[in-house]
Amino acid sequence: MTIPRLYYVTAGLDPETAFATWSAVLSPLFEPRPWARSKSLPTGSANGAILGDMIIAKVAFEPQAFLRDAERIAVTPDHILLHLYMSGGFTGMISGEQTSISPGKVAVIDLAHEVRTRAFASNTLSLVVPRTMLPDMAPGTLKPRLDAARNELLAAHIRSLQERSMQISEDEVGGAVADTAEFLKRLFTQPDHLAQDARNAEDDLLSLAQAVIRDHLAIGKLSPDFLADRLGISRASLYRVFAPHGGIMRYVQERRLIAVRAALSDPLETRKLSRIAADLGFNSEAHFSRAFRQRFGITASDYRRTQLEASLHTQLTSPEVVNQWWVDVATRAPPAGA
């Protein structure tokens, strides 16, 4: 059985079809509505994967309002949406509180509560998990926003998981789900002392280092000194964290190649190949071409062509796929009080 992929790209569809598709995909979560001043039907696109009991997806949408009322809550499973805004944002009611979310922030949306928001045009990463992954988080205990330190860690985890999900194998899904569950439990139940032991401390430091690397891949010479300074740690600590990964610079090179491959796999990516390589820190197109072919056994242009050809033949995923996932997860959940 292959990993279920979610592909809901509504660009190019007529407005009525695009709206119907978008509404069907969101139906277990929200009802999308036009902004009060807009006559356009709300639409959006999502590209992601179902990883066991989790969904991780890249989601983009135009300005619109999102509504989750008591009636919808009563007939949909109990989940938590962790929504990282890469751009855009929203204002409104989530997790029982009025709040605003701006770029770089993760909205913690407890779906046991009503949701009434007005969102700007946004590019986001969405992680949906059942409450059973966070057994201590009863309705009403989650706040809509995290402090800066925990927000940074959660954003790093979501970005890493989304990037990994684009190439993850079936035998890696269980580990990814277990790691995410453990991370979220620590994040929400140990806010003052997140890292309780040396292993967790190094895992958290690695996540933050990965985020810094991901955000600065465009810097051609992404040096250990730069990373140590941004993280506020010594070079010795930095070297220790990356020792199991073959060293810092090897890791940086690997992240650049993986980021290029992820971009070339993204049906929403429109940049030219040379621009993608330059934006991700390759100063020489010839060096990039050799490195990509050596790492993946195919030229970057051939890889992009195969991905484009595949996407042209990819049909929109039926909304029933994601809707059935909600039912299946609810069925696997233990009875209340178990």
C-alpha cells in the first residue's frame, strides 16, 4: 500500500468547480466563505500526504473567511490543527480566544472550539493530528499561540516534516509519527523545561540548526561560524550536534540538494531551474548540475521533466480520500476514559 497523496490544485478550474472542490476538502474542518467586501468565491490549493494518523500539507489560499460552528464540531472527529503561516495571516477566534497570526507564527487551532477568522492571501504549512496523540491536552487547555521559543521549535519541526513527507517511504512513516507525537507532548506539556535530558536537548538544537540552515541556504558560504553565531552556541557544540550527520558542511550541501529536489517536485513551483539553484546557494550552475546528478542519479532537468509529466497526468485527489481519513482515525481512537 502506497502513502496516500493529497493533490488539490484548483488553479485553472472554473470558479464554481474550484469553490466546490475547496469546500469539499475543508468540510471536516471549516466552511470557507467570501470576505465581506469580496464577491469572489473562496478557493485554495493543497499538496500533501497522509502519514498514518497525521496529515501534513502545503496549503495556499486567497483571502477568505473560515467558519467552524457547533454543528460542524458535533459531527467531525476531535483533532488539532497546527497551522504555520509562511506568508499572510489572519485575525479572529481560534481555540477559544481572539487572536492574530502573522508570518512565521504557528496557529494552534483546537478543533473542539468554534473558529471564526478572516484570513489574508496566505501560503501555509498545515499539520493535523488527532487529540489522541496529545492525551493530556483536553479541550480548553491549548492556547492559540506559543511563546517565541516554542513557536520556533514547532515551526522548524513542521517545515522539516513537510519537506520529508515529499519523499518519505512507507517504512519510515511509523517513526515519523512517533517522533512527532513525542515532540508535541514535550512541546505542550513541558513549556518551561522543554528539553528534559541531553538527547532531547541535542534533538531540539538540531531542529533549530536545521531551520537556520533552511532559511539561509541562499548564502553561498554558509559557514560554521555563521551558524554558531545565529544559534548562540560554541563551534564545538555545533560540531558535536552534526557529527552523526557527516559534519556541518556535508549536511548543508545535502540540505541544498534536497531543497532543490523538493522544489522541482512541487507542482506549484514556477521558478526556472537556474533560479532555483541560485536561490538555494549554488554559485555555479555546473557544480550544481554535477552534484545533483551524483546525488540522485538523474539530471535536474530530467528530474523536473518527469515530475512535470507526472503532474500533468495527476488527477485531483477525490475529497473522499481525506474525508475517509478523518473517519478512520476516529475509529482507531480509544474510547473516552480508556
